Amino acid sequence: MSIRTDDEVFEICAWCKKSIPEDDEVFGVGGTFPEDSALKEKDGEKVTFELKAADTTVAGFAPPFYSDARHDGQDVLFMLCSEECRDALKEAFGSEKEEYFSALEDL
């Protein structure tokens, strides 16, 4: 897993890696890290997850601590270009979901 700040996370679909035009509808998935996760401390940073079973890597964004998303319990957000990509991302986490999240939900 790697951590870095990068605007790409807002411009590219986390699943299919296609560019998301600025005016297009965006679909989101939010994740909540377990309380004991070191990732809980990430603040305004890109976070990537290597999904071994799906043989891919997906990128999300840990919103700043002061943001509404954090206050709503979202520790990481994934931007997606379609409902199909949203569903594929959630399915790809599959059994690996518990390794990273206590919850993963549509936004």
C-alpha cells in the first residue's frame, strides 16, 4: 500500500482508470477504517490498495480531518465514472474488504 497526495485521484476512475470529465456525474464509495488502523491517521492524502484477488490496484483519497466526509465517518473516498465501476470496485474488494475496512458503502 502506498500513500501520497495526488490530484489524479479526483480526475480518474478508481476502477477502470478512465478520465472523468469535470462536468460528468461521479459515483462514490466511502470506506471506514477500523479504529486500530494506522490508515485512520491519513489526512488529505491519496491511498492505494493492492487487490490481489482482482489483480489490480485502486486509489482513493483520505479526506482532511476537518471535512464533512470525515465527520460523517468516511476515512477514504473512491471516485468512479459509472455505477458499473462502483459495483465492480466493491465486488473486487470482496474477501479483502475486512483487511482494510470496517464498512464500505455507496455515497
